[in-house]
Amino acid sequence: MMRLRRALALLSVAWLAACAAPEPPPTISTSVPERSPDAKPALRNDTLKHLANRQLKPIDTRPLNAKAGCSFRDPDGYRGKLRLDVKESNVRRFEANVSVPKQGDCSFKLQDFQQTASAPIVLLVAKHSGCKVNLWEQGDQVTVAFRDCRAECSGSSVDYLWPILVDNRKGSCS
């Protein structure tokens, strides 16, 4: 009987000792590993698999050259005009007018903007409203995209304002 009591006492002490000493928390490193400036971020396998068979090309880093004098209209009546002249990423002429049926019009003129960037995306920022116009080239196509341009638009047309796509070979737009 005495042995049984001793064994139970030792077992109880061992059990309490195991409960009394918690595991130390795992160490978490707060330092950021150094990365060389030319190292590319790691892509997940599913991202690479999704992109594997696509014909994606990076935005060109050469200076943007584009010239267009065009107008467009879609079957729903959305229409616009663009006059654009960019030489060596310097915007020399920019006028765009877009009319959205039953919503209003948007109007952009170069004299209301200041060029703040030139590569790889040309950026024009309106002097008074903060409207931003981005221009970039991918292949033979130049995109003219608008952001935060409520002051340049009437009614709710800004909510329907799409980028203008320019075929840089033909000078046509859509």
C-alpha cells in the first residue's frame, strides 16, 4: 500500500511539474531580411501557372511618342475627340472631350495641366482640381486614362469616363 501511495505521489508531482512549466513562446523575428535592389519579389506558383500561357509584355521604358487627331463613337452614343502630341515623353498637345449620353460631358485641355512624370507613365496633373491623366504605351497602343476628374466633367459623366485607347500606328482612337 505504501508503494502505491508513493507511486501516486510521484505521479502527481510529475503531472503538476509538467503543467507548471509552460512551453516558451516561439521566437518571432521582427527584422526584415535584406534584399538586393535588383531582386524580384517571389511569385506564388498559382500566379505563375495563371500567367504562363499569356502574351504579357512589360510597359516600355523608352520615351513615349504618340500623335493622334481622332474621334470615336460607340453604338450607345458614348463619343469623344482626342488631339494628342507627345514627343520624347513631353506632352506638347492634349485636348480631350468625352460626351456620355444622358450623363454629361468631360473636357480636358493641356493648359489646365502640369506634367509631373515622364517614364514609364506620363502623368499630367490638373493645376486646380487634382485630376490626373496617365498616358502609357503597350505595343502599338497608347492608353489615356483619367482619375479623380469630377471638376472637369458635368453631371455624373465622370462615373462613366473610360480610358481612351489610341492606335499609335494609325492615329485612330476608341
